[in-house]
Amino acid sequence: EVQLVESGGGLVQPGGSLRLSCAASGFTFSDYEMNWVRQAPGKGLEWISYIYSSGSAKYYADSVKGRFTVSRDNAKNSLYLQMNSLRADDTAVYYCAREVVQLTDAFDIWGQGTLVTVSS
Amino acid sequence: DIVMTQTPLSTAVTLGQPASISCRSSQSLVHSDGGTYLSWLHQRPGQPPRLLIYKISNRFSGVPDRFSGSGAGTDFTLKISRVEAEDVGVFYCTQAIQYPYTFGQGTKLEIK
């Protein structure tokens, strides 16, 4: 079964750091571009980061640029999001999503999400 | 950034009746490769989003044929021919032609 499972969320104080992980299974992870998308409580979807299949290209939303870093380990079938200098408005459910070039870069597989709460 | 504007933001539909959602992008979503990088997602309450439609009108695997997408350039529409109870939730259009990828505000569908 094709699956993405996020982990690493939790409660963190403003200014703190957290590292999210996304474990992929059921497909050849190294063939796919990956993204992180977040959703604040009761709000819509916000794309925050992209990484190329090899990891050679990365893009970020302005809202997280300079604070968040996306990475991947294809040998471990895993995607990561290192989040530093966290703020209250980073509170959200964070999803990893697979991007498929053949589907005009649509996000065809999503994880269940992991909740990050930034609060003192 | 490309702004995606959906209308309506909410709609209540009687079971078995049709529904329609519009999405307008602030720039053309037509890529130099000829493809249009517009897709539709559906998010049921408490669930992650799931892909419904890609490339304007192509239904993703397992998506019922009561869902259809249409449009071109900057104006797109998602139609549900006969709404079923499982269709409740929020529908999003999204573009993947340019970073940052962006989503519409979402259209909440409820059963009347």
C-alpha cells in the first residue's frame, strides 16, 4: 500500500525547534518530488516547501524561508522538515504530500498529518 | 504569487442534486509543455486532503464519475452531478505551475 506517515509534531515554545519526519512506503521514494503543506486550525491549506527527488532543488514559502529546512534521505525513504525559530502562527497540522510530474505536478498521496502547536 | 479565488465559499446542496464550484487564477496556468497545472482536492472533516481531479479534467484513480472538471487558462469549474453524503467537506483548487504553489480558500459543501 502506498503510504506516507508523518511524525515529530508536538507542543513547543515560541522560538523553539522541531523536526518533522515523513516515512514513505509502497513506492520508490527516490523517484518522486515531495512537498510539505500545512493547515492552521480551522483554516485552509498552505504550501510551505518542495524538494526534488534527488534533493538537489528546494523551494520554500516566504512565511518559512530562512527558518525551515526541507531534506530527504532516499536510502531511508524519508522526508524531513527542520523547523527553527517557531512562532505562534506556525501552529498547524503539517502534511507531507507526493507530487507526480505525470499528473501535472498534482499531489496524489497525502499523509495523515502531524500537529505542531507553538505556545508558551 | 498566483492567487486562486474560489466561489462560492460555502454551499448547501440537497442529496442527489448537482453542485458547482468555480476557481479563478490570477495568472494563466498553462505551462510551456501545453499542460494546465490545475487540480482539485477534497478534504472530509478530520481527514487529509485527497486528489480528485488533475490537469483540469482528469479524474484521479478511484474518483467517482459524478465528479468532473472543466475550464481553461484562468477559469475552472468543478461539478458534482449528484451530491452524495460522502461529498461533505471542503474542496480546494490548487496550482502547480509556479512557486509558491497556492490553493484556493476552499469551498465548504454541506448537505441541505
